[in-house]
Amino acid sequence: MAGEKIRHTQMALASILRTLQPGDRFNVLTFTNDVYKWRPKFVEASEGNIASCIRFLMLLQAHGGSNIRKALLGSVKAFQGVSSGYRSIFLLSDGKSTVGSTKPSIILRSVSRACEGTIAIFCIGLGDDAETHFLSSLAEDNEGRYLQVDPVEPTAVTQLGEFYERRLNPVLYDLHLKYDDRVVSNTSVIRKERLGYIDGEELIFAGEVSHRSAGDSMNMSVSGYNAEGLVILDKPLPLSRRPSEVSRKTRRSVSDESGDVILEKIWAILRVEELARRAKLARSASDRISAATELLQLSLDHGFITPVTSLTEPYSKDKRGSSWFNLTKVELPFEDQGISIPRQLPNPQLSPPIAQRLLSYPGSRVFGDPHFVIDIPGCNLTICFDVQQRQGTIVNLISDPLTGLDVSGEITEDALSNVNSDEITSLFGRIEIRSSIHIVNITPSEIILDTKRSLSWTEPSSIKIGTIIVRLVDRGNLTISLQDGVTLFIQRHKRVQHPTLFDFALANGSSLSNRADGMIGKFHGEASVNPQCELSPHPHRTTLKYDHRNIPVRRRSNKLLPSSFCWHGNAEDFLGGPIERYVTTEPMIAR
């Protein structure tokens, strides 16, 4: 911003400063590559201070870049210790950040978290080329408003003065809603606290009346402050009778809806806006999932197009020829904090049967009783071994301290079909996958994400949690992809009169570090340091020289896939120690 544009902006700012009232306190921060304060702290809006600030502004010249994030965080920090009064920030900028954090989503999230709902931010976009979406989002997320002006226009000074004066002096600030929580559900109330009420603007509080309420009215009050002190507005609120049952089908027409249902939809719209903001600003994955899950359910209950739903083309018609539309999930547009909620994936492609899908999988896999098959990286051969453990034993499959990946399997026992046999076979009845932040727990009945959200095996779906993408292609094939390049495949086999079992494959483990361990991970970790690997065939005794160990092996073919074979040996010989070394006592996370 330079030339005529900055000169007119300086004049507009001078006009704004002259609207300050006695008792107001203010400060000005300018920002280029860095941030500069006019005064170390807030000062009174005296004639002398206003004149001094105007002289300071008139000396400003455009140079360097624009560090918007640092300027806003510095402004927020200036309010530390200010516990009373209406707290507001007015940002005059074209919204183009060129220094420091320049990504709009990062600026929005970090500033809104810093404000914590205690500081209003009003944004004034300067010029026709202002970043309107970013500036309006910043204002909306922080109980502010957005105005776009062209500083060189003759009306710019008047526009800025009116915008500033109305919002600098709200009718009430620090508003709080008080109500009878025996009548209104606390969790349903939309934002009980507000920063300010601006003259001429609408302020809506909404909540759900409990079915337990028997009266015809409820006492409620709104308290806030103005220049004269505390103000309390209270009055009885009439309660209408709620229908015994409210239909919530998407196809219902508006003309069929009662007044209560319309009010409920207004509440739902406000709730959707609040949940979308909560999901965007959440500090943890579990909080984001919780907000996004409720957001999806509200969207589907009320037939809304929201950040987690989209309207797809008709897929069927009823007897009268009316089309039904399907609300499906979409990704929440929160960029690196993206979350999507599963709903439906039309016409999923079924995965090939196990003989084609898992046994021929390149990489390392474990299936059956459990039978480990390892394609040793860099050795051009496949080894295999069996592991038998008792019910409830948890074994570590992959553990990489550098990438934070940890995969474990829990053993379940299955009596063989021959009732005269005492032999017990071991199967994987549960698998848990942990990254440095998230947990995916795979059970026979559901797939649990961070203990908060679950996917059903019966419904194909796709969900992204942070850096993990979980895809359920059909009723039995699950793919989990991690940001660092690791891809895992899990196949569920649901059997009649026998426990459900899981097969597991490390489809892509190239990004595992040289410190990777576990019954599967160790072979990929060792491969990165080039272990010795040499097969010495012999008619009676074949030996595999691996990692300085001579391991007796024999060729073993696969009955389900005759073209596939592996070199079978003792598990402890391949693992370089007792199996108990890979048994963990840490329990899996329960829902």
C-alpha cells in the first residue's frame, strides 16, 4: 500500500481517532516485516494523545512486507491484564500477509485461539483487491464485522467513521444469558456469553426446551454493561407446547412444518454455525471429531447442506415419481486440521478374494493362525514363520520410535473343528494402530477412532483424522494410510460358530526408520542397514544366512495360491530371540 492509497488511509485513520470519547483507551500498532507500537501500553483518549497519534500516523511510509499474524497476536497480547470494558481490535489492511505465517488458515486459527472469545476483531479491507474471504472470516470468527472500502473514494472517510463509531461503543458489552436449566438443556444453548450488542443489529439466544417442563413460561434474563454500569434485562418467556414427535425427514416440505419445527430449524442453523467454528478451532483431534460428529448428525436430521454434507443426484424414486436426494459426507475444509465423517460411498468396488488380495500382497503380511510372511527388503526372497500364543496375548507387530507408529495384535483362540482334538489355533481377533497423536482400534464389531468415533463394518466409508486416512472399501477390507507414506491393510473374516479373525499387511513400509522393531517392523528396520542375506540350498538341509545367523529353512507352498511360496523356519530364529520379547503388557485402548 503506497501513494494515494496510503495517504487517504492516513486521513481516514485520523478521522476515526477524532471520534474517540473521554474514558476510552487506545493504542496503535503498525506492521511491516515486524510490528511497532505507538505506545508501550494503552493510553487515555485525551486531546493531546489523539493529536500525537495522528502526527505519528502521518509520518508513516510504506516499506517492507506485511506480517499480519504477528500484528494481531501482538494486539491480543496488549489486552493482558485488562479485565473490564469492551475489548476490540480494528484491523485496517488489504489482508495480504507476505511475512511470517502467510497461510490464511493458520492465521485464523492461531488468532482466534488467542482471543478465546474475549476480544472482538473488526476488519476493514482496503481497496478492491483486498482479501475479502480471509478478512471477513477473521471478523466472523471473533464476533466482529467486516467492511470493504476504497481509501481513495470521497466517501471512504465517512464510511470508516460510521463503521468505527457504532462498533466502538456497543449498547451493552460482556453479555450473559441466565435461564432455568431445569427447563432448558444446558448443552443445547447457543453461546450464553457475547462480547457486545451493537445498536441496530440482531442478537439471538436459542436453546432446546426440555420435555420435563410442565409450566407455560420460564424466567430468563440477559445481563451486560454499559457506560453507567451493570444492566439486567429480565422477563418471563412464554413456552409453547412441543409436539410429541417431530418428523425430521429431509423430503418434508416447508409448508407442512409447524411453528415449533421452524423454530427448531433456526436453532439447528445456529448450532451448525457454532459447531463448525468449534471444529475449526479445536485444539485436539477428539474435540474436532466430537464437534464434527454432532455437526453431521444435525445436518442429516434437518436436511442442511453444511461443511460436512453435500447433495447428490437422485438415486431412486417413490411410487408417486418424487425424487429422493441423498445427503453424503464431504471433507471439512479445515486444511491441515481436516476431518471428514463417513456417510455413504456409492457403488463401492468390492475387493478381490483373499487368495488374490492378501496372499499375493507385496510386502509383509500375517494371516490365519497367525502365519507371518515377510518379503525381506533388498533380499529378493520371502520368509515365513508361525506364532502360537494364548488367548488375550498382545504382540507387537510394528514399533517405530522415530515415526511414532505402533501396531499391535491381540490373540484370540479358536478350537479346531475336530471336536476330538485338544489343539487350539491362535488368531488375531483385534488390531490396534497408534500414531504419535491418533489411535485406530479394529475390533470384530466396529472400527474405533480415538475412542470417540466408530465406523461400522457394514457401511463403506472414508474418514480423515489429522494425518491418518481410514478407508473401508467393503464389509471386510480396510486400508489405513499415514502421512509419512506407511500404508496398512486389514482384512476381516467373519465366520459362523468361530471367532472373527483379522489378516494384516504392511503394504508400504519404505518410510519406516532403521529403528523400527516388532515382528514385522524389525525386518524393515534391519533392511535399512543392509543385513547379510544369502540362501544356501541343500537336498536335505537348506540354510538361510540372515543378519549373521544361519537359519534352517524349507520351501513351503501356499495351498490357496500355488504359485506363491516362502522359506519357512522357526520364528525365534528369524526374530533373533524369544517370541516373548514381542509380547506387550500394555492393554489396548477400550472405547
